[in-house]
Amino acid sequence: MRLDKFLKVSRLIKRRTLAKEVAGQGRITVNGNPAKASTVLSVGDEMVIRFGQKVMTLKVTSLTEAAKKDDADNLYKVISEEKVN
């Protein structure tokens, strides 16, 4: 599954176009490598996302084309969440 689509389906980022922008700015890495919106994710991949003052490290646990709001949290596991000044 593409990175931008995963971010939208998992509700980490609300819109796919916004997910493309964040990836284009180099604020996302997958398994330690800078990721583009078209990067293909697999189960078990580790992702680091920088949101303004926060850095989240996640592990992809499941990939589905669509997920209900209640199931979106099951697509990833938060490994760490840090505030950056």
C-alpha cells in the first residue's frame, strides 16, 4: 500500500493530499530511509513522522484498503512519541 494512502486510511493524517505534502517535505522516514508519498509499505515497517513539535515512531501492523474509524488504530502501533522544541 502507498504511504499516502496508509496515512489517510489509518487517520494519522486526514487528507491524502496533505499526506503527500508532508512526505514531499521529507518529514517521514520508513525503515530509516526518507519516504515519498509513493513509497510502498509492508507489515512490520517502522515509520518516523515529524508533526510540528512532535515526533512519532510507528510500526505498521496491518494493511487494508479501507478501515472504519474504530479499526484505524489497529493498523499501526505507536512505539514512541516525543516532543521536540
